[in-house]
Amino acid sequence: MARMQAFERDVVIRAARMVFWRVGYDGASIPELEQATGLSRSSLYNTFSSKRGLFDAAVQSYLDELIRPRLAPLQAEVVAPGALLTYLTGLRDAFENLQSMPAAYGCMLINTASTPLAEDEHVRQVIADYKRELHSALTRGLDAAIHDEACGEGANPEVLTALVVAGLAIARVDPREAAGFVSSAIRIVRNQVGSIDTERGPASSS
């Protein structure tokens, strides 16, 4: 029974996540969340204490299920030389696909950064932590690519992070411009490290 309850809770959170991602925290009404999750207002409040509690659970789900799996190759113990370009080209392709969630709705966290909810200390910290995690992942990916190509310094992880965040921020308004920001990051990396096979795995230690 406990496992079934946990599973149902995850399903509810994912359904609510879609609502928050699509219309934001302020735009998500309780009736809309009831309809999306199939739960009554009292059930939602009994489980998550408040609309804000449900939002916090949705944000954690967004990070754990959608963001971190994509960053995982850049956070591995051994980062493949092509991992950074694989991540960037995947993000660019998502923006260019107008039917994708990133193209349609951008980034749930970056969107929240421009709303009144970002004044909340906890939310502000979650967003800041996400940006640091993204920067760290991009830095490790760039280090792996540069070391593999025996190149000197040049590409700047701060610039790459800024371009990715800019793309995430503008995506729901202009996904093609978002793709352009990420394309700029790709060009910077390619100019620095040359052509890297994005399908290549990490170099063998043997």
C-alpha cells in the first residue's frame, strides 16, 4: 500500500508540474490543479499542505526527473570529451522543435525567477542553486573537451552559462531566438576545441 501511495503521489506531482510549467505559479488556479491531478482541493491540501507545497514538490520533481538526467553526463566522475556539445546540441534541437516542452514553455525555474514568487527566500535559493549546478556542469564539460583536444584557455564557462540561461529565459516567447543563443554557445565551444564527435564516450583508461 505504501508503494502505491508513493506512486500515486508522484503521478499527482507530475500532473501539477505540467500546470505550473505551462502557466506559472500565479497562473495555476486550484480548480485547474484539481482537474489536472484528479484530486479535490481538500486532498491536495491534506497531502501538500498548500498550493505552495505542491509547487515546491513540482519544482523538485522538475529538477530530479527532467533537469538532472540531462546534466548527468556533465557531472559524471569521468566526463566524455563530447558531453558538452551533446548537451548543447540537444538543447538547441529542443528549442528548434516547436512542439517540445522547452520550446513551448521554456524553463520552469528560470520562468519563476521573473515572477513575484522569486522574492521568496527559499525559491530564490532554489533558483540560485540550479544556476550554480548548471554552471558547474558546463565548466566540467568544457574542461573535459579542452583537455581532450590539448587546447589552451579561451572558451569561458561564464559566457556559456549566460547564453544557456538566456535561451531558457526567452524560449517561451521566441524559441528560435533561444536556439540562436545556444547555437552561439556551440560555436564558441567548437571554435575552442575543434570538431568533437558528440557520440564518443570517455577515453579508455587502459
